[in-house]
Amino acid sequence: MFLHKLKIGNVELENNLILAPMAGVTDLPFRVICKEFGAGMVCTEMASARALFYNDEKTKRLLNTKGEKRPISFQIFGSDEESFKVAANKVSEFADIIDINMGCPAPKVVKNGDGSKLLLDLEKAKKMMKVVVENSKVPVTLKIRKGWDKEHIVAVEVAKIAEEVGISAITVHGRTRSEFYSGNVDLEIIKQVKQAVNIPVIGNGDIVDEETAYKMFKQTNVDGIMIGRGSFGNPWIFREIMHFLKTGEKLEKPTNEEKLEVIKEHINLAVEEKGEIAIKELRKHISWYTKNMRNSSEFRNFVNTVETKRELIEAIQEFISKQ
């Protein structure tokens, strides 16, 4: 009932479970693994429209999707029309979908007027959406929070604007910017957005397992869900939610042996893409994969000193063999 194919513009997803775009997390290796475990769509790390305007090499590398299974959503952020125009043109040459970020709460993003700061200026937000839609060759989606703070709850209004200017789907994180990730996600505001528009609405926030996924669908009637922090060290969350929504039953948790194989695959993919410099970037992922295992904090401290692929794989194998 809740699990189904999802059409966004002219793009059809195999299912409606989506990996959220997350800076420093959803790089190519992690996206590949989440796809293997059943994500209907994955999203790139957010890329600065301004940086794309200036042809920044580092930013272009964020958009590497070599060998990835489609569809892939490419997320951009910014707050000026010219850079959004150029970014939309460039990115839509190779994207399946372009997503506009109007939800990021990070201080370094909002200080430039980007991300969730646009929720304080809906006229400007409308202009930004319009310029991306007009300059993209692929469907455009929007990701927002419920508002800036409790005095500025604008999700329903923004969703109506989005539909009016031609946005193909909207993702709503049920917290304000001022809440960051504290407290509980507000399912009622997501439900209100779903009732207010005819384009697909995707619910986001606090989806960490089968029950929370079911609750999001049941209480809001959304067309799909987007999983963010619940995927940290846990790419099999997609497989588990899919199975639960199909059967009402829970799958067994992955064994340590399966975890080891996935971690090794993640390491190999990362080093293949970026070279051994990827080992430092992998430290947070290794920490998430091994969380709650015996002696995980001591192991994490040790991993922070490892600098080669061989050392890291040997350390992981030894650590997991002792669990």
C-alpha cells in the first residue's frame, strides 16, 4: 500500500524510498551501496551553484556519478539568479533530476542567504525556483524545512508556490531551521503540505527504522520518504523498510560478516574513486558502521590513526572477528 513506484516529472523511480542528500556523506561510494540495498533514488551531496558558475573543480567532483545506477538527483544550493541559471543549465546535461536546497540549517550556508535562509524571503525563493525550472532540461524538485523558526512556519505556502512555478515534487523536513535536529519531527505540517498540493510530497525527518517509516506514511499520506541520518552506517535500512512495508514483518539484522563485506566494499569503492586520501574521509563511516559493537570507541580512536587501505581493512577484519 505505501511502497510503490514514484513518478517525478517524467522520471519513474523503482520505489519511493529515497536517500537524502547529505554533505560529506552521500558521495559516490555510499550512494552505490544504498542503491544495492534498494534505495529507489539517491541524491548527491549539495553543490554550490556559485561554485558551479565559476567552474570550481572540487565542486564538479561532487557530481561524479561514473558507473552509478540511475536515477540520481543532483542537489544545488544558492541564492542568486545568475548562478542558479548557469548551474541548472550545466547540471541538467547529466542529471535525472535537479533538487534545490532550501532546507540546509548550517550556519556557513545560511550566512550567505542560502539553504533555509530563503524561507524568510518567499518572493526571492519563488524567483530562485523559477529560474532553475526555466533553465533545466530535467524535472526540478525542492527540499525545505517547515520554516525558519516557530514564528515563520511557511511549508504550506512554499509548497503552493513550488507547484505554481513548475516544481515536480517537494520534500519536507518537519523541523524549523532553529530546531536543527532537536526535538521530534512535526508530522502534522508534512500532512498539511500533502493536502495542499497535487505534486508528489516526500516526508523527511526521524526515519530510522521500519516503524518510523511506517508512521511517516500512515500519519502524513506522503508519496515517498527520504532517509537521512538513519542511513549512517546502516545502508540496509532501505532493504529492511521495503520488506516491512511489503510483508509487515521485520528482516533479521545483518550479521557481522555481512557488515564486514559491506564495509570492505565501501572502502574499495572510496579508494578507487579518490585514492588513499579517502581513508580519512571514511573514518566517520567506519565509526557509524561499528557503533554499539564491543570496544567500538577504542577501535574508533585507532582507526583515526590509520592511513592506508590495507591497514584499514586488516583492522576492520580483526575488530569484527572479536565481536
